[in-house]
Amino acid sequence: MRSLQIIENYLVARGCEIQKVKDHLVEFRLPGETSRTSGGRLSVARDGYLKMWHRYAEKGLAAGEPWHAAGGIRLGDKSTPALATHIDQLSAAKELSALTKVPKFSSKPQQRRWYDPEQVWRAADDLLQTSGLVPSRLHGRYRDGSDSKPVYKLLVSKDGVATAFSFRGDIALPAPWREGRQTSDGKKTMYVTGRDLGLDGDLAPPSSSRASPRSAPAELRTTDQDMNRDTCKSWMAGVTPPVDHLHLVKSNAVLDGAELRVYPPGHRFAGTILVPIFRPDLMGRPDTVELCGAQHLMPKVAFNTDKIMAKGSHTVGAFVPFPWPDSLMKAMGSEARAPIQAWLAVADRKKPLVICEGVATGLAIQQSGAGNTLCALSSNNVMAVAKWVKQTGMSDLFSGVVIATDHDIGRTEAGRLKSNAIPRALEAAKLTGFALAVPPANSQVGADARDLLGQGGPQSVRDFIASAVSAADVEKARVDIFVPVKESQLAAEPEVER
């Protein structure tokens, strides 16, 4: 068939390798392609109409004249852009540039507009108030009609992009707000640009490879080295907390403080329990963690709290491992990094790995013999820690992984959960496939593993972790949590004093 010969000559002239000719279809490889299966396709209709595409070119082929866009070719659940022309338009008589794939990302510098963050802030603030949100005394915080406390937060980046999210995890704002990426702890966000807000902006210079790099987000910046040095020095002093320390005897549960340390005599925080916290290596090495701060468990209540993060700590994605965080502290290198294998070597991998919230909760689970623990420090951080355990394959090293949540079932007068701890744990369990453990339905509001230890001893904690099931089964079993209740059904049970 003469038309097929013309097509073959044309493709060869453009550097392609003919793989197969069948009926009215030519299969070919692009110049330099070495894949076993050729991805190029060129079909010819009876009227001489040609259509060309490539199965593995997400953005299509770069062919130039006389080809023009011709929609997409469905390949399974995806669509590949196609080009079309008539066979009479093809010519192999002159030198032709090679066929290539359209690059996924363009490296050509483009001019953009820069928007003043302060202008964006004012415009976004007006937009939120127009949507019915009421600003609170805290800068960038807003409340709505269903809650007297601030539930929304507004952030504006140096690039002039405004992002809003809700502490409740749900957010639905009208246009021009658009759905954005989830935060590290799984909250939904919405965003607007300066252009969306109708601002003029200034013409910014084209970006280039020589442009100065942006500073990393706060949660990715290098940790405070002075704080790390002080943490290491204080830890290596080896002073264990007294058996009657406030955080070891709360809730009628006696915990063993041998795995922890207190700041030594003479230190400004002497007597305070020092808990080192770690996070995944920022260079992406799955077998390495770095010291990123410390939590202080104080011997008495001060300023309405008995625990606080050391100044300079980074908590996003961070955790405290039990048993023996000392294994990582002793394996620490000069850059405050340690191999996770140092901890895996002392963990009992025949028992499950349990992701929980607080340090005392983690100690209660580990010391009761229910499992090894990674304390995420807050419910906001459970998702990030669970993702890391899943992505690094650590979950495959233990007999199972359980996400253990506190019994935060208290509700507002409107029937809303006061805390998103259980919904966040449920979402993390769904995403990772890990089992979920919720304290028994007859537990007090706010009860955690330490409370269970104080009330029923080690066996009650072991039963709690052993009760873990899939997220779907928890939803079915605990309709009292996941099905909204009417005000008349709400129990007037007080929150447990933490």
C-alpha cells in the first residue's frame, strides 16, 4: 500500500524505528527509545487522514507542521493527546527534526506577577469576613456561628498565596477559594492567589536556575543545634526521675521512669523530665532519624500546664519511641542523626507497633507489655507518623501496627465532637490500613492507656490494644462516636482532668 510506504519513509526521516506495520497501523519507536514495547502509533484512514500518538507521552508528541491537535486517544483509564494531518501533507524530501515527547514540565523561564503578602492578607481577610467568618483577637484566627472559639486559620506565604484551614478538619468556602493540598496532619485546605483576589501585582523577573533558593518551610528547617547539644549533654548525665515525679504517678497509674532522664542538678530545668523527640531524616533516608527537640514534663503545674516543648523544637512528623529512646541517643552522630536500626534492635518485634499520642500513654502501653510505641505527641501528628511508618516499610518489621487513640468523645452543646482526635486517627487508619484501637465505650471521656492502667492494671491496657480492628469495623461498632447525636442524648459527663 503506497500510503503506508509514504508513512514509513516519513517516520524514518524523522529518526524513528519502524517496529511493526499491520493493516492501517504503523508501530514505531522514537529516536533513542529502548523500551521492549514500542509506544508510537500512526494510523491511516481510507481517505488519507492520519492520526499519530504515543502511548507513553503524557503531554503528547512534538511534531510541528503539518500536524495539528486532534483530541485524545483513550488508553484504559487515561487519555493520550493525538496529532492529525492528511497524508498529502507529509514530506520526507527535506531534512526533518526528530519526533520527541512534549516535556512534562517546561523549563522555559516565564514572567509572573508578584503580589504583596500584606495586600493579599487584607483582601483574603475581607473575603473570609464576607463569607460569614468573624475574626478573633488572635491574628489570623476566625470563628463561625457554630463555635465560640476560633476554628479557622488564615496564612499568607511570601509568594502572596493565601491559605485557609479549619482546626475541625472541614472547610468549605465559596469561589474564588479553591481546594488545596492537605496539611501534614491531614487537614483540608483552600487557597486563593493575588490574581483570584483581583489584585494587580507587580511584574516579577523571569525565574532562572540562578535564582536564590527559597527558605524551607518552618517544619523542615534545621533544628536548633544549641538546643540539641544541651539535650544530648543533659541526657548523657544519666539522672533518672524520682519515682514520685508528677508525670509518673498521675491517674492512679505508677509508671517506671527508668527509660527517661531529668535535667541534672545545676541546670536551669533541674528536676524536669527530659523527653527527646525525633523526626524522619530530612534528606529522605528511610533508615535515619534526627533529634529535633525535646518535651519537658515538669514536676509541678506552672502557667496552667505541666508539660511544654523546649524552645526551638520541631514537632511536625516527630515522635518518641519506646522502649529505650536511649538507644538512639547513644547512637547519635555529630549531626544529631541516628540509624533507626539502633532502636529496632531493642524493640520487641514480636509485639505490635503502636502509634499513640502522649508520652505517658506510650509508656503505659509499652510497660504493660501491649506493644512497642511511637508517641506522636498530639492527635494532629498521628497521620504524619503513620504515613512514615507505612512508607518506610517499618510496618512490615512488626507483628502488626495499631493506631491507639484517646477516648475523646466529649461534645459541645451543638452535638459536635470537642476534639478531632478520634476522626483523625480513623482517617490515618483508613489511609494506611493499620488497625485502630479506641478505649471501651464505658471508659471516661478523655481516658487513655494510662487511665486504663490505673483503673484496671496492665491487662486492661493489653486488652485495649488487642481490641484493635479495621477503621470500618470501628465505625460500625462505635456509632456513639461517628453518628451525630441530638442535644437531648448528650451525657453531662465532665472531661477527665489531664
